Amino acid sequence: MKKVKVTQIRSGIGRTRKQKDTLTALGFKRMNQSLEIELSPAVAGMVDKVKHLLKVEEI
């Protein structure tokens, strides 16, 4: 599977509980944190749900 670098660029404050839970499930704990994630179909769906809060770059 391909890997992507995902960075949280916007805050979860003021977002719905589902969006906050999705950020937590992806592993984000703070702003401007970057993670390298294997892009499985489940993870791709999670990233798509909060794409307005994230920056995604292919590695």
C-alpha cells in the first residue's frame, strides 16, 4: 500500500464529536503534527471525512 504524510493544519475545536473522534483515531494530538500513514481503504475514508482539517502529501 502507498504511504502518505498527513499534517493537521486546522483545529478540531468547534467541530462535531465525530470529526474530533476521527482525528484522534488517526493519531493526531496537536496542531501542525505530521504522521506517515499506510493508506488502506478504511484510513482513506477517515482522511476523506476530515480532509478540510488536514494536508495530505504522497510520499
